[in-house]
Amino acid sequence: MALPPYASTGQKFWHYSFRMLCAVIFFFLVAPIFAIIPLSFSGGEYFTYTEEMLTFSDGAYSLKHYEDALTNPEWTTAVWNSFRIAIPATMIAVTLGTLAAMGLSQSHVPGRRAIMAILISPMIVPLIISALGMFFFYSQLGNFLEDTVGLSQGLVEYIKVVLAHSVLGVPFVIITVTATLVGFDRSLTRAAASMGAGPVRTFFKVQMPLILPGVISGALFAFITSFDEVVVITIIGSQKVQTLPWQMFVGLREQISLTILAVATMMVILSILLLATLELLRRRNERIRGLTPG
Amino acid sequence: MVTETSMTDSSAYVAFDGVQKSYDGKTLVVKDLNLKIEKGEFVTMLGPSGSGKTTCLMMLAGFETATHGQILLDGVSINNIPPHKRGIGMVFQNYALFPHMTVGENLSFPLEVRGMDKSTRQDKVQRALDMVRMGEFGSRRPAQLSGGQQQRIAVARALVFDAELVLMDEPLGALDKQLREEMQYEIKRIHENLGVTVVYVTHDQSEALTMSDRIAVFDDGRIQQLAGPSELYEKPETSFVAQFIGENNKFTGRVEELVGDVAHVSVGDTTIKALAVNCGGKGDLSQLSIRPERVTIGELGDNVVDAKVCELIYLGDHIRCRLDVLGNDEFVVKVPNASNQKVPEVGGETSISWSTQDCRALDHAEVAA
């Protein structure tokens, strides 16, 4: 935004101080994240910037922490566990969240605001409280699955965590899908019906392609939620299902290794990639919206 | 024009039989609707917004359920048939083209649903596009088309699967005036060529008069009158219809006596003779309705009254005179711009007259404002 030629001294002053303010706020938000990135390339073993690093001398930087992160079984298992949990949790969250959003977008559903509030609550209630509730609830479920159904302990742990993470992911899917449904033209589904398409075909051929951006961004949020989640997993998880954040948390407590920072850097990059995808999807969605007739 | 007498139960293609609709269980949006539509007919449901016309169309399409009564299609009750099994084509007000599909895919959709193979689909899609003169546009997306073009595609899509009944819900409402008139003739032409039955909803009376075989005028959840365009304009049966269709001069008076089919109605101190259509009996209030083009300046007709000229508007082929007649200063007379025609002056006094046959004594309704 360029300054107009008629701007007064006060306006000029505000114009430049506003830019300064924005820069400071941006720095405040982002600096802590970027501080760890050079450190993760450190050649040393400690959580501090060394003299050598600041003078760029030989051996001050190395990729050894990345090597450790990608080869050490403790970390590779954690990565595998993270994906193994995040992917099915995301799928469950997307299915349930999309269905819920579609149901709640119909005006004739009684008490839909209340239902919506309840479904969104995992996002609002402090995580530790959800986690405690889940701990008691899922320990009953776990006992039932282990004792009555006869599943192995490892599988039961896994199911518990996947279900818990699905619950945390559902609100994001509901919110993003509801947002795309707000602009959804109901006469499109009516048109499909008038041409002979049943509800299922209408859903997959007409509704789904149009709300897909919302579904995908909800899925990304749900995935990140599961991927970054540390509170619930420490309470209801166990050694068998330790995920990346769990491993980092434990690592910080027990053995302060710079590998944690290498992993953190990789997670930051993954998050940035996912957010970039999200932004591209949003633009695509806006383009389709902008072109819809009427 | 299709006459009332040709309608029998067996020939009715679509029939509403005592249909009522209420959304909240208390107020009826549609009150006791009875309507029979013959095969191949073009019937328009005309009325102001909130009159129940769109609700009726939606009940026929299956998107709303009737609270009471039966809707019959080809003699079979369709109350319990879901919309996607009725095989009724529909054109929506906002076109409702699928934005993520090309025009060709939009038209192909109902054919895919019916399991037709690819070459049949292509043939039918092309024929439908040619019919609406959009043959070149199969690979475009709806967003790349103008409003009028989208409307043509929507019409083609409703017809491509050989539906025998096509419903249109104010399909031309979003178009500008010129395009709207062009599309009216286009739809009329397609209707005549294909012989499909069309049920059309609009609030635009000129659209209804141009296109329809018969028009059902809706008000307050009821059909006020069901007739062909000329009958509706020339012989309105209720004050609502007289007011809603075309221009109308009205007086409110009390029926003094009925002589044959002529009612003597007193408006103030003057007694006017009018055709008794729907005016009740002696002592009832009645609204008199006279079309502006049936009133002449001078003392020629059966009814002669004094008038004061309030305003003259020159319109080329005729001059529109606003007069103060019997306390009604909104009385309009259209004076033809002919060489021997005497044109009154603003502020002057004159006499106007009309024939008893042209003045219709109708029900007295406050709603017709």
C-alpha cells in the first residue's frame, strides 16, 4: 500500500511505524522457531551456539544430528508410529467430520447449534482435561478389547490412540467442511435428483467434488493435530505407540540431544509444506466459487 | 386456447387433488389446490411472492411433501415417490448447472444415471445442444458462459433425457429484459416442437401471457382463476386477478340491485351499471373493474360520469390521462392519438363513458392495493 501524495506528517509517521510494528510482531512470532534451525546443524552436542558456529570455522556445522534422526531406531520407530497413527486417525476424523458437517448444515435438524458446540468442544476444552477423560473412558474400552475380545495389548494401545486422535481431529474437519457448505447451492443437489440421481450418486458426483477443498484442508488440520499431539499420547499411550512429539518430549527430559532439534526442523518444514498446500487449495476453491453461476 | 370443458379426469396428465401444504403445522401456504394439466400443455403458475406457486412446483418435483391431498402424474399418485424416481425435468431459477463439469458433462449426467452407453450419450447431448443453439459449447464450463447461455444449457439439460414433464421455476428471472423476451420465444418454440408438458412458475404477468396455454393465478395459497391469457385479461373473475393482470381502474361501491346479469352499484351518489361477475347480492360491497383502454372520453357508452383531468402523459401512439373520477384520482384512460380525437386539458372538466359489458363487478377485497 503506497502512501498517497496528500498524506500529512502524522499519516506518514503512522505509515512507517505501522510497518515497523508489523515487522516486530512477525519477528516475535517466528524467531523462536527459526532459532532452532541453525542449531540443529551444529557439529557439537550442546543446546548453545558455540564460538565456532558464530565464526563459521571448520567442523562447526554438520548433518550428524539429521543422520542420527533418520537412522537411530528410537527415532525411526517414532516417525513410523506417528504416521501409523496420524493416517487412520485422519481418515476417521474426515469421514465423521464430513458427515457431521453435512447433517448439521441442514436447517431442519433440531438443536444443531448445541450439537455443533459439543462436537467442536475437543478443540476448546483444555487438552489435559480431554486427555484425562479419554484416559478413563479408553481404559475401560481397552480392558474390554483385551479381556473379552482378546486383542493383543499393543494393538489395543494403538486403537486407543487412533480413536483419541480422531476425536481431536473431528472439530477441524467439521469447521472447514461447514465453511465450504455455507456457499453450497442446494439447488445443485435438487437438480441432480431431478435428473434421476439418487442420494449416494449425488453425494459423490456433485456434492463431494465441490466441497473437496474443505474436506482436504480439514484432513490436513486433523493430520497435523495428530502428528503434533503430545498431551493425550503421554497420558493414554505407552512405550509401544510412542510418536515423534512423545519421543521429543521424553528426549528433552532424559537426554538432551540435538537430534531433537533436527527432528523439530523437519517437522517445521513438513508443517510449512502442508500449510502451503492448504493455501493453494483455498485459492483453487475461491476460483471455483468465483465462477459459480448466480 | 384450451377450454375448461375439454378437461376430464382421464386426460389429465398432472393432477393436484385437494393439495394442502403447511411448513409449520399451523399456517397453510397452499390451501386446497385443485389443478389438472393436460399432456402437452404449457401451464403457468402466476402470482406474487408468497402466494404458494413455487411451493406447488416443488411438491410436484418432489422436493416438498404435500401435507394433505394427492398429486397424480399420468393417473398415478406420486406422493410417495422420491424426486429422483419421478423422471421430471426441472429448470431452476439460478440454473443450477454443475460448476465442476463442462457443459457436455452436465448434459451427459442424467444419461449416465440412466446407464446409457457413451455413443448414445454423445448423440443425445449434441442434439440437445443443437436444439438450444449451443452446439459449439459442449466443452466449455458453465462459468465461461453468459447468463442467457447458461439458461439455454439448463433448459437443454432438463430435456436431454426425454422427460415428458418439465418444470421451470422462474427460469428467466435473472436475465435482462431483452434476453428474457428472446428466451420466452425460445422456450415457447421448444415446447411446441417437442410437445412436452411444461409447468412454469413466474411472477411476471407479461411472461405468463406470452408463453402459456393456460395461466393459474395464485394468491394466498389458492388459485384465483385458471384460464387462457385473453380470458384472464378480459374477463377477470376476482378483484385480485383484475388488479394483478394488466392495468386496472377500480371503484368500491355497494350493490343496490341486480337486474339480470347487470348489477347497479352505488359509488358515492352515482349509480354505475356493471356486469355482475362476482359481486354477491344486494347490499354487498363490490369492487368495479374497468380496463383503461375500454374507457372513452365523451358521452358514448352506457355509463357516463364527470371527470377532472389531473395529468396527461404523451406516449406517442396514445396519451395517458390520469383523471379524478368519483373521488378516485388514480383513474387512467388511454386516449388514442388519432386525428379526430379530442384531447382534454389538464385541470379541465370532461365526461367519460364506458359500456356496461366492460365494467365488471367483482368481490370486494382490501388486499388488492
